[in-house]
Amino acid sequence: MYGHKLRPMTKVSPEFGDEVPAVWSVSADVSFKSNQFPKYKLGPDNHVLEEIKEDIKGPPLKEVVVQETNQLKEQHERLSVRDLASKFDKNLAAAAKLSDEAKLREVASLDGHVLLKKLRDALEYLRGRLAGQNKEDVEKAISMATEDAKKLVNQEKSFACAEIESARAVVQRIGEALEEQERNQSSGKQQELEGLIEEVQEARKIKIKHQPIKVMEMEHELRELRLQIREKCIVSVQLQNELQMSRMAEDSSNQLYELSGSQSLGSILRIQSCSNEAAELAKCSVQWYRLSSQSSRREPILEHHLFPLLGANKCVYAPEPIDVGRVLQVDIVSNDQKICLTTDGPIDKAVNLAGYVETLLRKPNNDFNVVISQMNERNYSSQSVHLFHVGKTRIKLSRGWITKARESYSKSMQLCGFRGGGNSAAKSLFWQARKGQSFVVVFESENERNGALILARKYASDCNVLLAGPDDDALL
């Protein structure tokens, strides 16, 4: 309570012996008509024996006490309600602050019952402290506060739900926008990819039109046509050969020379004299020919202009893969007399050569054991074994760490069967690595020599290079 309090006036009752409050506490600011209490004397059994009478001015003391008591009650009620309202406002503000903090921490999981319980506990604590003093007002205030708190909680809860729904809507719109953007990008990328593919295909077409590989394809087609025409001419050639042989049989005395040896790849064709009247072959000039697609035209098997001894002008010739399917002829000239010999038919393929070449093509690199017989048209004295490496981009001749030659496929490179004589002609190969450097190497077998020729020409063709002997590129 506000102000100073006076100790309550009590009287001793013989019946009870306890202190009984006579009146309510009186505030210090109460004004009395007299500055002192009335004077009296007590006798036995607490009876008033004598009361000193004084000159009393103003209303009686009893009325004054009653009036002051009433005023004190009113003041107490006013102060109690004011204090309650003040504390209620403070507690309500604290509850609102707690509600705001809880909403900031967990908007999505706002629980109004927790806040309501805290508020109820605070009000119950306040009501307990003020028990017995304005109970009805307190309960009314609590009920009003409870209703307000419920409204506040429901309002905040509705706000939170609205914010959550708004956030979900925003997230959904963003997700839809991202999906739409991704679809547009994917469709755009697909269109761009298709456009690039079309451009690449068109570029490839243009490149094919302007690259030598297109020319090579056309040449392959022409070659196929030539082969077809050649097959048709083979019958005519065979008939001519039969006619010539029949004539020679009729006049055997005029036959001076003949061809011996198997007429197939991997063998050696030799010119032999069959009459005592035949001139010595060492004194005759010899030139070998391939019969072209048209039987009326012959293609000479030429010698290299730098190495004339390597030409097909010997009494011995070993067919190479480029001769397969062609008819060979040889002219023998002696004393202004010219004799022409022709094979019985086209040169046949070697047995098992196709399977051997397929085996070689499965390997990334192929090495063959060879012996160098000539280098730059001079005999090579050493008979040591070298490695003849046929790669996809180059050819290399080496012995251990020593490299004799290593060159990539180019137009200046030549590779063909050896066109000189000797018993190893079918195993020999002529290789011009570059201008001014050439080798004649001997393989271990005819199959290896022919396989190396086919393999090198295949890899050279992949590099847009036609690899053959002197003036043989027209036959490829």
C-alpha cells in the first residue's frame, strides 16, 4: 500500500485472549480534529473509570475514523486495480515479446497453445499473488486476457499459415519457371545440336568433294569397271593364246623360247630356250608387259629412271599383288628378230594370302625379318637381319637401335616387287624411302613379301597416298 501504515488498535478481551483487529490501518496523511487520542483511565477488568473530557472541536473521532476508513478502502481498490492493470500490461507485453521471438524462430511450426499456456501460467501466478483481493476483477481480467491472447494467437497463426502458403506458392512458381526454362533450353540445345549435325554433314560432303579421297573413290570405281572389262577380255585373250599355241604346235620348228614356272603370285616366271637355233638370252633384250583391260594395249613394266637395272628387263620376273588378274607378256629381241611370249591366262592369287593379310590387319604394328641385298643400287655386303616395320603412317628399316631409314607415306615413296633376277626375286621387295635413298630387301617367305606389299599399300591409301612402283600408280 502507498503511504505509511499505523499499527492497528487492539483491545484485550478476557473471553478470547487474542488480538482482534479493531479497525483497518490508517494512512499517515489522515487529518484528525485533535492531535492526540482521548485520555481515559482503566479500572479492574479493563473498565473505563474516568474519561477526561476535553474541548472537542469538530466531528467525533468515530466518524472521522469511519470516513477515513472508507476513503482508505476506495484508495486501496483504486491502487489495486491500477497495480493489477500495470502488471497485466507488463505481462501482456512480455507475452507478446515471447510470441514474436517464437514466431521469428519457428514461423512454420508456431504453436499457439504453448504461448497460451505461458500466458495462462503468468496470469495464474498473478492471480495467486492477488488471491482474496478483487478476485472477480482479476478473473474477469484473466478471461479478457485469455480471449485476447486466443485472438492474438489465432491471428498470428493465420498470418503464419498465410506466409507459409505464400512461400509455397512462390516456390511452386519458381519451380515451374525453372522447369519451363529447362525445357526451353533442352529444346533449344536439341535444335542447336541438330543444326550442328547438319552443318557437319554438309561440311563433310563439301570436304569429300574437294579432297583427294573422293578422287580415290572415283578411281576405285573406275578400277572396278576396268576389272569387269578385263574379265570380259580374258576369254578373248585365252582364245588368242590357244590360237597362238596351236600355230606354234603346227610349226614347232619355229618355237625358240617358252615361259616356265607357275603362273601365280609367289612364283617366278623364267624365259627358257627350247631350240638350238635360239640365240643366247644374255645377248637378247627383254621387256615384260602387263596386258591392259583392252587386249590391244600393253603396259610395260618400267624400270626406275635412277636405277635402270631394277626394271623388268631380265629373263626372270616374279609377279607381285598388282599383277593378279592380269595377263603378262614378254618380248625377246635378237638380231632384229622379235619373239613375244604370253602367259596362258591371268596371274592367279596366292594360296592363303587373303587370310594372312587379315591376320596382319588385326595387329597395330607389323615387323618382318629381312636381309638387305642392295642399298642405293649397290650390293650390300652384310647379311645381318633387319626389321622392316610397316606402320599405319610410316615404314621403318632398322637393326636394333640403328635406324637405316624411317619415312612417312608420301608421293615420293615407291614400293614394289623386285624386278631384277635371281632365285630370291619372289621374296624380294624394292623400297624407295625418298629420293636418293632406296633398298632391296629379301623376306623370309613369298607370303611375307606379298603381305607386306598389300599391307603397306592399304595404310598408304588410308593416308591418301598411292604406293606402287615406277609408273604403276595408274594400275591401282
